[in-house]
Amino acid sequence: MKFTAADLKQFLKNVVNVMEDNSEYLSELDRKLGDGDHGVTMSIGWQAINEKLNDDLTSEEDCGKICITTGRTFLSAVGSSVGPLYATGFLRGAKVFQNKSELTGEELRDFWVAFIEGIKERGGAEVGDKTMVDTLHPAMETLKTSYNETNDFVTAFTAAVASANKGMESTKDLLSKRGRSSRLGERSLGNQDPGATSAFLILDTFLTTVNSVQAV
């Protein structure tokens, strides 16, 4: 498969739109567990990225530089704990894409593995803590296993997104162990984690983008 710098920028644009469309939903989830501002936070971060896409990145062909700018922009725009997490993900992934304007399926797999491992290392959360890691870790494990079996990125990432969805939904049955929501104890049960939800939206949007590229 072929995935270009233009496709990468389109993916980021697509995330901007998805976060806008889901901003109120994410904040509604967060009102049950935290400050109620997760949708606003994600909107602010991704709108800042959108400004870069419409300005500094319009002619950029280096996928690594696109990811570096994305990570740094999100970090500068978002003051909450999620800022450093996604910034680390994009900066780790940028190393895979460095000096490349066109990407292979293997490089896309390596990007997402680096992205998710970076977030896990930076945040220190584990599966079961009711965080974005409950979405991201299962996706990463499925991506690695499925890619090794099929050597096909689209097939592997489709399976990864399905695992991410299960992980996201599993947070409804978990006690919060990290952050402000951990103070709720058993009251956190029955509520889906907003961070796990926005992480799923990003992965699902990448799958949608890849499928649209393949269909051309």
C-alpha cells in the first residue's frame, strides 16, 4: 500500500473534524468522571493543529516533520495531562517517518506501535486503570499480531480498531485508578472513560482515512 504526506495531513484534518463533532459527547462523558472539559480540551488541541495544517504544513512533505509539528502544537495548546501524552506519541512516531514522504504498511505499523508505547511510557498507566491505555494497548497488540500473520496493514489495523473498541467499552466496568476520577471510587463504575473514547476516535479516523486512500 501507499500512504503519502498528503494522506497523513488529510488524516489529521479528519481528526480535527471528528473531535469537533464529538466535543460535546466527550465532555458529557467527562462530566461523569472529571472536570467535564475533555471535549473542549481535545477541540482546542486539534484546532491548533488545524491552524498549522493550514499554514506552516501546507507544503511539508516530510512525514516526520508533520508529526513533530503536530505533537509540539498539541502540547503547546493543551495544558492538561493529555497534552504531554499525545505529544510524546507523535514525537515517538515521527522517528519512524523521518525523511519520508511516502509510507509503507510496515512503517505505518511501526508508527502506531511507537505512538502507543510512547504514550504508555509517558503516562505510566496500565490496562485496567480506566484510561486511554485500555483502548490503545489492545489495539497495539492486535496490530502487531495481525500484521505478522497477514503482512497487510489494512487488515491488521481493521482488527486493531475492533480491539480498541472493545477496550474502550471495557472502561465502563472499571474503577478509575488514575487522575481526578480515581476519587470517585465505585461511583466511577458504569461510565465510559472519555480519554479512552477520544483515543478510539483517533484510531477509527485513521482506519477511515486509510480505507478512503485505498479506494482511490
